[in-house]
Amino acid sequence: MEKRTLWTKNYTTIIVATALGALGNVALSFALSFLVFDETGSTLASSILFAIQMIPGVVIPLLVSPVLDRYPRKPFLVFFDGLFALAYLLAGIWLFVRPFNYIEYLIASLIFAVIGELDGMSFNALFPKLIPKGMEEKGFTISSLLYPIISVIMTPIVSVLYKRVGLANLLFFQAICSLLACVIENRIEIEETITEGTELSFKQWWEDIKEAVRYLKNEPGLLWQTLYSNYSNGTSTGYETIWIAFSSTTAGFSARTYAFCEAVSLLGRTLGGILLVRKETPKEKKFVKTLQIYLTYDFMDTILLFLPYPLMLVNRGITGFLGVQSGNIRYAAFQKYIPDSMRSRLDAFDSVFFLIVNSILTLLIGALGEILPYTIVMLIFGTISIALCLILVLGHRKEIEKIYLADYNDD
């Protein structure tokens, strides 16, 4: 009997391409996070930047997802990574001849967000089909480990170099990484067919959207879990502006101390992911495990800024270790559960709702950060997150747990 392996040609190819994309993105993301606050000194300005990057995610998924559910996904992924490479190259050249301008920076961020949304949707639609059946949890976990592993290596380095090498050079580096990813992704071998009724019309688009809505109405577990996850993830995004401002304005803290906290968090994610790859969680224990992790994670976020720096490092290590496990257990179970023929549309609904919640929370947290102590802001939103976990997740255990207990859904 032939031994099953996760590392097929297609899976290995997509992982290598994803790693290249992550390599450039880590360096660029860190520099961008601190550049805006360094130039403006405002948490609200940083929050506006985060929020404007989310706008494409509110509009594009619902417009494009029916197309991705009907057409082959690989050509879209290859094209958008190539477009990313070109956009980064042009942005790097632009920065060589122009000083920092906040409005121009917002416009450029919006353009990158549009391309990123299209690229991410293409990846999310294709990637589950490249994982051998029965290995979904391991396959998703390894993919999610790429960013933390690369970040553990790159973040401390970039914290020292980002002002020395300049943002333009980081953009050139990202352009090279995206181009290589595009070339490698083109080597994926997969048979994808065009679904009948692929005419691009408003009527067909509307019918596809209504089909996905009907499906969600019959799956309340997906809804309750999504409501909680989107609030929790939205607060985590909003916390970043508070965390960066705290690191930039508090005595004894700096970009470097922030970077080491992030590195410890990513190291925790790496260790948690490795544990998940080595020992998959029995499906009858998945709900209880994720619930325990949610409550612990929310509590750790709530108390973070009240701790001395050594305990902050411990805090971030624990949240990283736990967060990657709950995220991958949930994502793998949900991707197994939903029909492939509606994957892009259901992912689109989740993405749009997440970004709406994320934008509101990011702006609200950033605005409150202008008038309240940073510690109090995180205490307020963390307490709400704990309450929602008990009400939405524990309170609807029966509907959510059946998703974790289900077998693979081919269609």
C-alpha cells in the first residue's frame, strides 16, 4: 500500500511560492507599520491607514467570488502575483524621487490592497484543492507557519535596518519575491474546469450570491462562530496601532522592544503549529480546545499593557502558541465542511463581514487611543471579547460543534 504524503509536487510548489511572498512581506509590513506613526505621531492617522487598506475587502470579494467559483483559479493567482511585482517595482521607483506624503501613501496603500485582495482570494480558492484529502489540518497549519517562521528571522533584522536601507529598497525586494512566486506558481499542475453557466451577467452573479445566502441560512453554526471570530480578530488588528503607539511613546520601549515581542509571539506560533502538525487534535475534542484557547487568548490581550516587559514577552509567546492552534483547527474544519463549489463565495462573505467589523474597530480603537490611556482601551475591548466568546460560541455549542465533527465535503 502506497504511503500517503502531504508533500506532493503541487503542495510543495505552492508552499515555496508562499514562502517567497512572505519573505518580502515581513520586511515591508514592519517598515510600513512604523513609518506612518514616525511621520505623523498620530494613532488615528495609523488607524486610517489600516482602515483604508480594508476597503477593497468590503467590495471586491462579493463582486469577484462567483467568478472564482466558476473559472479555473490558478491563472488568477499567477496573474495577480505578477501584477504585485510590477506594482512594487513602480512604487519603489516613485519613492526614490518623492518624499513622504501621507495622502499619496494612502492612495498607494489602497492600490496595493486591491491587488492583495484579488491575489488572496485566488490563493484561498485554489490552496485547499492542492492539499491531499485527509491532511487538511496539517496542510493549513504548515502554510500558516511560514509567516511566523520567516518573521522570527526577519523582524529583528528589519527593526535595525529599516531606516538604514529605506522603504524604496524594501519595495524592490518585495517586487523580486513576488516575481519569483509568480514564476513558481505557474508550475502547479491541476485540472480545473469551467462550470456551466459561466456567462458574466448581473443575473447570474445575483443568482450565485443568493445561493450562498440560502446555504448560510441553514448553517447557523457558521454564523455564530464567524461573529465572534471577526470581533476578536478585529480587536487584534486595532490593538496593533495601540501597541505601536505604546512602544513609541513609553519610556523604556521602542521599535526594537516591539520587534522582540513580535518575534516571541511568532516563535510561539511556530512551536504551536509544529505541535499541531505532529499531533492532530481528535475531532471530538476540537470544540472544547478552541473555546479554551479563545478565552485564554482574549484574557492575555486584555492584560498585556499592564505587565512589565519580561511578562509581556511571556504573554506574547503564549498567545502565539495558542492562537495558531485555534485558528488552524477552525479553518481546516470549516474548509472541509463547506462545499467547494461555493468556497469563494462563502469565504467572500466571511471576508467582507470581517473587514467591515475590522475597519470599525480599528478606527474606534485608534480614536479612543487619542483620548484614553492605552491600557484602558485594551481593557475595554478585551472584556467585550471575552463576553462575546461566552455568549456566541459557548452559548451555541451544538450548532458549532457539528462543524468540527463533520467529515470532508467534496461538494
